Amino acid sequence: MYQIYETRARRLASSLPSELLPHMQSEVEGRQIGDMELRQVWTKCMPRKMRPGLEMSTNDTPHDELADFTSNCLRNLREEENRTSQITKEKAKRTLSLTMDKIAKML
């Protein structure tokens, strides 16, 4: 049973904001939870770097537009992190290669 919950949590955690919002809306459908409460909970599910901007958005911005905008921002953030990670790996490989060359010359 625990494995089912863990799998579900991972799937939700890896989803884009525009995918998470409809899921959350369907979960609270028919319950006494308003749009503002849902928006606050949804915002707390977003990465810390993105929360301040989301919290500053106006309340009359439609949820779907906000979710789509956030998904685009998150995609850009992930791409930037991947590029940065790749650059770091390349620098480390070059440094290691230079070090190995120096060691080889010493021997």
C-alpha cells in the first residue's frame, strides 16, 4: 500500500503546474474549498524560487493562465539548471583531464 502512495506522490511531484492544478481541482470538487484556498495550496506545491512571484499575482488572474505561465517558467528553470549542470560536468572533465596529463608527464 505504501508503494502505491509513494508512486502517486512521485508522479504528482514530477508533473507540471498546469497538470497539477486540474488534478487538485478534481480532488476538491464538491467540497467546501474555495478558489483562493485552492490557489494557496497549489502555490505551496510550487518550487520555492517561484512562490514569491505567484503570491504577488493578482487574484483575478485565471487559475489556468497562472498554471500555464508557471509551467513555462518551470520548464525554463529546468532547462537552465540542466545547462548549468552540463557546463559544470564539462569543466570538471577538463580539469580532471589536465590533471591526469600533468601526472602522466611527471611519471
